[in-house]
Amino acid sequence: MLEIVGIIAGIVAATSILLFGSRGLVDLVRGIADRKKRVNDHSSTVQESVEAVTSPPTIPDATERPPSLLTEIPAVSTGAVFVGRKRELATLKSALEDAVAGRGRVVMLAGEPGIGKTRLVEELASYATATGSQVLWGRCYEDSGAPPYWPWIEVTRARVRDFDASQLLEQMGPGAAHIAEIVPEVRVKLPGLAAPPELEPEQARFQLFDSMTTFLANTSRLQPLVLALEDLHWADTSSLRMLDFLGSRIANTHLMVVGAYRDEEIPPEHPLSQTLGSLSAEPSFRLETLRRFSAEETASLIEATGGLPPTEDLVQRIQGHTEGNPMFVGEVVRLLEEQGGLDSSEADKGAALEVPESVRAVTRQRLRGLSAECNQTLLSAAVVGREFDFGLLRRLFPDATEAEVTDALGEATRVRLVEELPRQPGRYQFSHSLIQQALAESLSTTARAQTHADIALALEAHYGDRVDTHAVEMAYHFTESQAILGPGRAAHYELLAGESAYSGHAYEDALAHFQSGLTVKGVPFTGNEPAPDAEAAALLFGQGRAQSATLETYEQPLAIASSRRAFDYYDAVGDSERMVFVSESHGRAIARMGSSGVIPMISRALETVPGDSIAAGRLLSLLGRFIGLEDGDYDAAQNTIKRALEIARKQGDEAAEIQALISSAVVNAYEINWRAAIKDGLRALDLVNNIKDPRIEILVRSFCVYPQIATGALEHAKRNAADMLVLAKNLRELLPLSGALWCSELAARLSGEWQVSREFNDQCLEITPHDIRPILTRTTMEYEVGDFDQGDTYLELLRERLRQTQSGPTLEYGFATLAIPVVSRISGADLGFDVASQSAEVVLNSPSSTLFITSMARAGLALMAVQIDDGAAAGAQYRELEPLRGTILAWTMAGDRLLGIVAQSMGELGKAASHFEDSLSFCRDGGFRPELAWTCCDYADLLLERNNEADRAQATSLLDESLGISTELGMRPLIERVLYRQKSLGT
């Protein structure tokens, strides 16, 4: 039973999208302001836009690492000199004051390496601490084996330590279980936490982000928080998405985020560029680009660093060589100090001042003055990463005594190349990442690989039985040393690291690990050949799942192809259990119509399980749904689902029966068999009370709402939508909440409750900005009320989604075909008939297109024909549109009104009148007030065209009714249309 419940919960997102929306991009949650900005500006680069704003196995957890590896660094005053940056520091202090007052802020510091970003943040941190705020540091590392979300793990761990168990639970609330997935310390403090439910990737990541944001916002009420995020140019993609999410919700918190990055290292395609582009749309965002020092500032830095006022000539020479880069200046001064030349008169002579050409060159020159033992120690430490551990260095130099390693580190500390971390005995870090990079780059490829090998073996020995819990770090060092140690363990740890990242919802990182493992094994990412062995199969299936979570809807066949190669291996070795698992995994995740490649896998997996087993029932439910949507074969789909229902009822498994009923409802809906869909939904609703799972109940109620609206039972639909929304708000999961919001929006819009509809629509688009459903409904609503500028904005969003979608019988193509003619008729202008016609052609030329999609295409063609006075072309669609009688077409207009408009253009005025009468009854009985107002006006046009005395009287009455409704609802285009007709009648 529990297994089936989990599977149904897993298809909640996919099924709702399959029926009524496209899969959102993994980049989550952008507000409507950002979308408007992107619609109107396609010319500038991301950096320019930012500057404009300112000027089945159990997988080990790789995040649980002891202090001997990676750890957070507390914010403390370094006592270092601080020169210049008065304006930038004032900006940071102002942002902090805003955050303290409850107006959260995000400030980014950009600049070249060594420009002083970290030093500026340290100065802010000292000020923040002194004025009562808490500073939490999160650092990103280049190629150090840090797990996904590392800066956020650091921040959260530091805050978690401040609370006892009861306080922590109060601050985290229901999100504690989700945070514990990446921060194991939470579960240590709260050992009774239940495991979070298994969710689709997009929902799971949303839940994690929402939980983390809520926790940080809650705790900032107790004490304002400054989150200092260092070296964001090295951040993993998942961490950047978390920053994006938090930035969109920071405005009403006591949080300040200050991030630092090297702007020269982020080209437009870099993930940070995308994050900055999103954040730049937020009023709470600021960007400060740090410039190089002037000669005057350089002189101050030389004096503060060297302790003596420099001569003007020395300042000019150092300024000329360093161009005012503060770190370069500081390193040159230290080099001169070490050479005894800073206070010498010879320093003013050109022959005596030989300044290296870069910071890295300075570092290498400074190393020449150190002992060989110190140099060797630092070289090994540099390969470990920015931070390193004394105990690990001892293992790397087994022939050296503890005192000798201590002396080597002491020597490096005295010349400020490294520093011991406060309150962390035995932990060191390089004083700047450039120093660590310069050292690592000085090694030959072979020497670097050998050092990685030494580190990998030392860590493996150190961790012992716990080594798999450090999979990310182990994967890094074994992969870098495969030329020395071979590919075997590298592939093993890459697989574990990928699974760990996937389970932590870091899907981009997971994909990178799986593909790294495939590369190590020499297995190509693409192709049709089966996996050569079990490990390769696991890597390919991992790649497929990660691709499914990160790729757009139209790219999903790539994910299926990856998993198919794993499936074929499992088929060859007779592993039925994994064949079923692979089939169901992508059967739940796929979210498109057209050929996905899932059907052959499900069919083959079915052949390997007992015909009357629950597994067979699950597979049959999925198979029937895909036959209906991808092959367009309604009868075959329902016969397949019928077999699934028989198995579920024979086994007495209500969860399996619900799964089959959901599939049946989907297939019925796409065949516009709305009454059968209602029957499926109501039967499932009777059963869902025994399951007690809100995700399933939300999904089931949606299959009551959609057909109820389509058949005119608007009040019943409103009640179900309201129940859905209560459940979804308590559940706080992405796609159930999005679906519930859209159902509520839809019911409100069709009733004419524009403001309520807008509020639901805004919330829906905020969390799923790429969902085509709310984009469609918002487009038509804005045109109906006469806000054409807003309507144009949302229509462009609809076109953008169309451009991003692979051509085929998809919702994007169907909605574009219908929406463009509908809003063109409202506005009186051609708003893209060429696009609509091309979209209709794509849909109608597809042999697998369902009736739901083709009806939109035919309706769009008919409406365009009417608007260009081509009655014959409109009439060509009439017969195919007759199944729309007594329904709302794609939640846009009454089918009977559409048929009346088409019949009138054909000259069939009697038929048209009958259709309009039916539309009047349908809209009045159902409470579809905006649609009733349009029907009254369109019917009046027909009566005026017939032009007899009785018709004129009825037309006058209908126009009065239309004007009354449209005036009350503020439907300006319709008001103007009615007034024009009344004027012509002299009324």
C-alpha cells in the first residue's frame, strides 16, 4: 500500500502538468517584474543589465564531514588595515540599516581578484557585529570536493548551533525535515524528525528552498542576520538557485545578503550571470563594482602595510606595476619587506625595484625565500584546497615529524601566506585564494595528479568505514588522480557523489558527477548502445534522472534515451525489478505530448512481471495514459487502463485504483469526454479519504474541477478549488500549490472576479513562471478588461514559451493557436495570425494529436477566418467543432458561442441563433458572467444582421444586458463595442 501511495504522490506533478500545463524550468520562482523586464529587453548582456540597476539504494550523505575537511569560518576581526572604499562601505552600512528595519537587502560586490572584496565584507562584518547583528559566513571553493549547497550548509550550521531542540523546531517548523536532508546537524538535534515525502525533483527543490528561506527569515526576527557569501563565481548551480530564491523573498525580512564574486570570471553563460540577471529585477538588490586604487589610496596602503610613509617615486613605481590592485600592492610591499628594500634609498632607484608582473608571480617569488620543507608543504596543501588540515598534511608526509610539519606551517604563517583559523586548532587557510591558485598552478600535470593520489589514499585511510559519506571529496581527488590510481575508484565515488547530490536536490551537480563517472569509464553520454556493466547502467540511469530534473520539456527525450540504455542492460541481465523502477521513474516525470520513448520501456517491463501483480497494474496505468496522450489512441488507452483497474480491485488496493482512475481521467479529458472524466474524478474522490494523502487529494480534486468548469458546474468547481487551496497551502509544495492556485484563478476569472483572479494568477506565476496555463488565462483577462499593454506583455510571454517548446501537439501550440485569435477579436487588431496559423498547422499535421489540442487549433483557425471575412474557411472547421457544444473551450470561451460565430459567418443564421441561445442558457445557468456578456453582444449582432422588427427588439434587450454586465465588470472593449451598436440603433 505505502509503495503505491508513494508512486501516486510521485505522479501528482507530472499528471497535472500532462493535462494542464508544461513543466517549469528548474530555475525556480521569478516574480512577474522580472518577466516583464525580460520581455521588453533582449539586447543587453546580463552584466549590463545588472549594472544598470545599480548605477532504490540508500545513498550516503556527503555533506556530513568532520572539522578535518571543510568547515565554516566564524566572522572575526582580522585586524587588517582598511584603506579607501568609503562610498562602498557606506552603501553596505545603509543596506544593513534597511535590513535591521525589516527591509531585507541583497548587495553584490564585483571586482577582479585581489581588489579587496573580502576585506570590505570583513569591515562590514565588524560593524554589523558591533551594532547587534549576527554575521554568518558561507564560502565557495574551486575544485575542493565541497558538496552542493556548501555556503548555505555553512550558514545554516552556524545558526543551528544557536538553538536548543525546542527552539530549533519552533524556528524551522515543518521545514525541518527538508533542511535536514542537506544539513545533518538538524537531525542530530531533532532525532525524531520524520523523513520528508518523496517528491518530483522540482517540487523537492522548491520545498528545500522554501524551508531554508523561512528558517533564515524567522531567525532574523530574533537578531538581524548578515549572510556573507564569498567567491560566488565558484558556487555550485544549486547554491546559486537558492540565492535566487531567497533574493526574491528577502524584502520583508531582517536579512542582508552580501556576496562577492570575480566579475571577469563570469561570461554570459555562467550560472551566476543568470542569477544576477534575476536578482537585478528585485528592488532590494544592489551591485557595487570595486575599482582599483588611485595613487593616493595606494600610498595609504603602502604606509599601512609597511609601516613607513613611502616616497612619491616609490608610490608611482608600485602604482605603475600593480595598477592599484590592493592585493598586488600588499604582496609587493611584503616582498620588498622580506628583501629588506622597502626602507632603503635604493628602492627609489629603477634598478633596485624589480616588481613581478602579477600577483601569482609575486607569490612565486616570495616562495623562493622559504625553506624547501615549507614549499613542499604548501604545494601539497594547495592541491587540498583553500583550507586544509594539519592532520591530513601529517599523513601526506609520513617521514616528517609532527614538529617539522608544524615548523613548515609556522614559517608560512609568519610571512602571511597562510593563517590559522580562529577557534579551530589544526585548521589553516591560505590568506587569499590567489596564493593557493598560484601554488597549485606551479605544479606539473603529473606532479599535481600524484599529489591528488596521495591525498585520495590518505583520506580513504583516514575515513575508513565512513569514506562513502565523503563521496564528493573522494570523487574529486580520485578523478583528478586516475592517471595514477586508475579509473575504478573514481567511477565508484562519482556514482555515490551523484546519488548524494540528487538526493539533496542539487540536480545540476548530480548530472556533473554522473557524467564524470561515465567519462572515467569511457562510456559516451549519448548513443543507443546499452550500458556495458552494472556501474555504467547506474551512472546512465542517474544521468537520465538528473537530465529529467534539469532539462526543458522539449528536451526530455534526451533523459529517456539515457535511462533506456540502463534499461536495456537490466533487460539483458534479467533484472526485472530495476526495469520496472526505470520505467516508472520516467513514466512519472515525463511532461509532454508527442513521442517520449517511455511506451516501449513500460511495455517491455510489463512482460517481466506477473500479469495480475500490483506492479503490472501500476505499469498498465502508466501505459494507458501514455498511449492516450502520445499515440492518441483513446480506445487502446482505456482498454489498458481497464485492465489496471481490474487488477487493483481484485487485489483490493485502493491506492492502485486511484492511480488508474487518474490515468483514465487524463485520457478522457484529452478526448473532451468531460462527463466520463468527472465520473473518474468523483470515484477517486470517494476513495481518497482512505489514503489520507493531501497530494493525492489535491490531484484528484483537480480532476473534478477541470471537467466541472468545462461542463458548466462552476459553483461545484469553486468549492473543490477552495478545498484544494487549503490543502496545498498546508502542504507548501510547489506543483500542488501552483495547480490549486490556478484552479482558483480559473474559477474566479470565469465568474468575472478580476481582482481575485489576478491575485491568484500572480501567486501562481511567481512560483511557476513558465507554466503556460496562467500565462494563457492572464493574457485573455487583461485584454477583456481593456488593459492592452498588460495583455501584450503576457501575450509575448506566451509566444516566448511557444518558441522554447519543441514543435508538436503540445499545450503551448494549442493555446497559442486559440489565444491569439481570441484576443485579436477583442482588440480589433491582428496580434499574430501568422504565428497562430503556423501553430495550428503543427498541431493538425500531428497524427497523435488529441481532440483537446486539435479543437483549440480548429477553433483558432475558425476565429481567424471569421475576422478576415472568409466564411468558407470558417465553415470548413464547423463540423469538427460540434463536440464543443455545452462546454467551455480550453477555459477561454463557450463552445456554443464559438459555433454561433462560425455559423453566422457561413450564412447559417438559423443555426447560429440556436447556438447563441444554447450559449445564453449555459452561461446563465453556470454563472459565467463575462462569457454571458460576450454572448449577448454576439447574438445581438446576428439579430441585427437578420434585421426584422422582432429581432431588433431582442437585440436591444441583449445589448442592454451585455452593457450592464460589462460595465459592472469593467470590460472596456466590450463596453465600447456595445455602445457603438446601441448608437447605430439610436438607443
